[in-house]
Amino acid sequence: MSVGSAATGDPLFDGLPGDLRVLHWHGDSMDLPAEAVTLASCDRYPVQAFRVGASAWGLQFHLEVDITAVDAFAQAFPDDAATAPGLRENAPRELEALAPHRDRVLRRFASLAATRAR
């Protein structure tokens, strides 16, 4: 997935690498909502992450996954998993590489939510 220039200065996506490997487990695509800014995209899905205003984000990929979730997806959708050779074998390494970026985004989101809840 490519993190675009609009992510610069974004409260959640700022500082993420330009090329971020994430789990895409969907066949759906969508149009960018009105007044939204695209934060990330890929060749197959041009809208992978977006922001509307200052406090609403949409993600069309799985930032939250761990090895248990990868296994659950693969078991629940074996035909889809078969189209991703090495999915299970590569998952630990891929998830380890994603972890610092995932944790940064989720920490930022939790901090924003806590600040706004006060």
C-alpha cells in the first residue's frame, strides 16, 4: 500500500513509510466520500485509507491483525487464502514489520479519542 503525500501532517498517518505492507482481505472497492482526502492507496484499490474533516478516518485494510486473525481469515475463507501463497508462512515476519507502524497509528487514535472525550 502506498501512503500518499496527504498523510503528511495527518494526526494518524503522519510519518508512516511511503510503502506499507498491510493485509488486504476484501474484494470490494469504493469511491472516495465527498470532501474526503485519500491517505493511502494501492494499484488494485485506489482508496485504502481516507480522512474526512479533522476526526473521521476510514480504512479498507486490516491494520489490527495478529497471527490469530490471519489464521481465522485463512480458515474461514480457504479459497481466498489459496490465492495468497505463503500467507501463513510469511505472516509472522510481515506482522512484525507492521507492528511499530500499527502501534503508532492505534496509539495516536486512542490519544485523540481520550483527549476529545475529556
